Amino acid sequence: MNEVCFGMTLLTHAIELEGDSALQPGQPIDSALTAIVLAHGADPTATPDGGSSAYEMARFYDHDRAIRLLDRFTARHG
């Protein structure tokens, strides 16, 4: 679940997809994919070498829902 592809984990990809998908059409941002990936064991603290962490990606997109999920899973598993 924490493999790295193109410098991002699956969790970071999920947050980027949610952020970009909302940004392009100007729609509200959703966090369902982030929640699913976290529920299946993604590490919210993983940072690939030279890549962005899930928190950094969420902050970049002002993805408050993802940040709250990351906080919740970090507290639970940290």
C-alpha cells in the first residue's frame, strides 16, 4: 500500500487526484478516495525520497478534509 510510483505513494496520488479533480471544474473537494486508501493501510506519514508527503500534497490543494483524515489516522496509528 505504501509503494512509490513516480515519486508518490498511492495515498499522495489519491490526494492529488481529489485536489486536481476539484480544482479544474471548480467543484467542492471530496475525500472519499483518501479515506479508502487510508482504511486499507496506507501510511499517512510516508514520504518517498524526493517526493511530497501526503500532508504536503493536501496543503498544496488546501484539502482540509484530507488533512483531517491524515490527522485522525496518524493519531490512531502513531
